[in-house]
Amino acid sequence: MFGDLFGKLQEAQQKMNDSKERLKHITVEGEAGNGAVKAVATGNREIKSLEIDPSLLAAERKEELEDLLISALNRALKNAEHAWENEMKNVAGGMLGGMGLPGM
């Protein structure tokens, strides 16, 4: 009984590690200002790159640039969160698929 449970836990840990590795290679984008600022993140919610339209680099546009950066980064991270959630649902579904839960 416990051997089977231990085996399932090891399998779950391996699936989680595999998922984290896959998420490193998934990229999502967030943009703001009609594409004037673009942020790219991985499925593990790490920012990989930022692109800023040169017209936003003028001193008088500093506040606008800051607002657009925040928006683009938040959108990229939200998209990364969705990718992460989908990956975790796939892992959880695979683990629970053969184990019916009592009362559910």
C-alpha cells in the first residue's frame, strides 16, 4: 500500500519537474500602448525581454513610459500565469485520472 503511494508521489514529483522544464521554453507576450512597449515572459513567470519604441525615451514621456512598462509587464506575467495554470492542470489531471477521489 505505502509502496504504491510512494511510487505515485515520485511519479508526481517527476511530472512536476518535467512541467517546470517545459514552462521554461514557453514564451508569452504582453504589450501596451498599441505595441509601443512589449514584454516577453516564460511560463515560469520570468521576464526574458523588453522592447520599447524609441519615441518613448524622451524625458518628457518618462511617466507615460513607466505606465506602459507596468502594463506590459503585468500583461506578460498574467499570460505566463495562465500558461503555468494550464500546465499544472494537465499534470494534476494526469495524476488524478486513475485514482478516483472518494466523495467527488
